[in-house]
Amino acid sequence: MAQKHIVIVDDDTTFRLMLRKMLEAAGYRVSEAKNALGVFNLSAYDLMLLDIQMPGIDGYKILASLKEDKACTAPIIVLTGMSDPSYKIRALDEGADAFITKPVNHEMLLGRISELLARAPAK
């Protein structure tokens, strides 16, 4: 089976590096982006990890744009420090498949990734 490809979209370099190391150790291929530019082809990835608060285009706008494109079927997990329930509701309404607050529990995140990838349509 081909290695699953995950893209991390987060403006925090340290957080992206930590996620990259964890995901690569779990056997995933990882790409990173500090903002939304160049990531709008979600079909190039098997799953996206997305922050909400970023300069320029925020995560909500990315979600809305990606989920409008019916060809984009990869799951999206929002990872954010924003814990108020209204942020979770909005992210899920905008098309996120899961919402996890920072700091991230690695085992929980890996479990959620595995679950979503198992349910995702085959490419």
C-alpha cells in the first residue's frame, strides 16, 4: 500500500516540525505549508491538518473553498488553540471532519488520522 500523504497548514514553524516528526515516525509522508497558498489542490493529499488562526487567509476560508470543490474528498482535521465550542461548531459547519485543540495529544491525533483515512474514499 502506498504511503499516505498528509499536509500540515499552520503558521507556527515549531508546531509544524513537531507534527512532521510525529507523523513521519508513524509512517506518513508529510508536506508543510505556513499558509494556504499552494495548498488548494487537496486532492494531492490524503489528509490535511489545518490551523484556524493564520495571517492572510484563515482556516475557515480555506475550509469553505476546499469543501466547495466536490473533487476534494480528503479529510480535514482542524488543530487549533481556540477551545471555545463556537469555533468547533463553525469549523465543522465549514466542512472540517474533526476538530482537535492544542496542545495536541499525539495518540488521540494519530488515532483520529487513522480512522479518517480508513473511511476516506480510495484515490
